Amino acid sequence: MKANHVLLQKKYACVVELFARKNDISLAKALDIFYHSVLYTLVRRHI
């Protein structure tokens, strides 16, 4: 079963926002870290 693309994007946004707040970094930096992470790669490949 594949997740709905829109729901995944909303989940990514929540995770990135929380990560930015917890680490006191900008959203841009948090997005950069997230999109270059192993976790994002695995989720994107539906693993």
C-alpha cells in the first residue's frame, strides 16, 4: 500500500518544522538536512 502523496508532504512539513525548532535552526537548513537524509531516501523509495 502506498501512502497518499499529499499526506506524506504534510508529514514531512511537520517533522521538518519540529526538527528546526528543537535544534534552533532555520526551516531552510532543516529542509536541507531532511532532504539529504537516509530517512527521506528510504521513505521516498517506500521502504
